[in-house]
Amino acid sequence: MKTIIFATGNKDKMREIREILGGYGAEILSMREAGIISDPDENGKTFEENALIKASAVHEKLPEQYKDAVVLADDSGLVVDAMDGMPGVLSARWMGRDTSYHVKNAQIIENLKDVPVEKRTARFVDAIAAVLPDGTEKTVRGVIEGRIGYEERGENGFGYDPIFMLPDMSVSTAELPPEEKNRISHRGRALRAMAAELFGEQG
Ligand code: ITT
């Protein structure tokens, strides 16, 4: 069985990763479960660069028992057109890493208070990077298009989900059941594309 070690410290991401990759018959461990501590400087300019920084840092620290594991990393974020693409690759750090998403979401709504619905376009982007046991690197990207809402809606998901509405403004991604979010989300798309490269099409 293939072992995948995920280079993330984000528990919400890890939950979605397990939901999405559950059917591929691989053993999926967080870096913490594999006994690896890693927090590299995410100083890349793109989601792909940052995902590779995170995956490579864990690959270099693989203990002997996991030398045959594939290391994956997820770098993701919210790109808001009316904010010139912010928070983008800075999504986790924007307004401070410890600031609550309730406060961050309120600030985005405030920034867009005079922006009409047709200009409230935004997307979640997810780059998944892989470092294979021989050091080969791969990246894939998944995107979901939407619009910034006028208030927080829904209790599912995490982060910016309560203000991220589907393009028709019907529901936020925090209002979707997890399996429906995973079916259409940036993370679901990127992880299934990576799984197709690593395992073929089954799953
Ligand atoms: P790791 O680097 O340890 O994986 P992180 O939280 O720092 O964890 P990122 O640098 O990739 O991860 O930041 C991504 C941020 O973008 C994340 O913290 C959320 O705020 C936001 N984000 C990404 N995917 C999201 C999703 O599906 N729903 C809501 N917000 C999301």
C-alpha cells in the first residue's frame, strides 16, 4: 500500500484531504502523525511554489521508516478580484495568522460594500505538490469560481467558506454538505487530479 504523508499543520484541510482521498486505498498520514515537525518559510510568489516548499521540507525530513512515502502539500487561498487578487497566497497570514476568520470575513465584506454583484467575483485556488521517494516533483491546480457574499452563511467548511458563494449566489460553500463541497471544490479537483497521476483513475 502506498503511504502518503501530508505536509500540513491545518486540521481542517487534513479532514477534507482524508474525505477526498479516502477511496484510493492509500495510507494517509499527517506530518504530525509521521512524527515530523516542519514550518518552512512560505516565501514563494505562487501557490505552486509554496506547495513545493512545504512538500520538499517534509521530504527532506522523512524518517527511515517512511523513505518510500509520497509527500503531498496543499497551498491554497481566496483570490478576490475587487481586492486586486488579495488575500491570495497570503490567505492564512492576511490580517494576522491568529485573527479569527469571522473578523477577516467581515473585513472582506466591508471592503466590497460598494461593489455590485457582477464585480464580486472570486475563486478558491489550490495547488497540490508531490515529492516522490526519488525526489521527482509534481504540481497540479484546482479552482472553484464564486462570488463574495453580503454576510457570513453556513456552519460547514472553514476559513473563508461562509462568505464564498457559488456564482449564482444561491449558497455559500459553508452551507454545502462536506461531500458536495469536496465534489466541486478547488481541493477536491486538485487532489483528484494528483491521485489520477499517482494511482491511475480508480478511487
Ligand atoms: P499549511 O500551510 O500548514 O497547510 P495553512 O492554513 O497555513 O496550513 P495555507 O498557507 O495554504 O495553509 O493557507 C490557506 C488558507 O486559505 C487557509 O488557512 C484558509 O484561510 C484559506 N482556504 C484554503 N482553502 C479553503 C477552503 O476550502 N475553505 C475556506 N478557506 C480556505
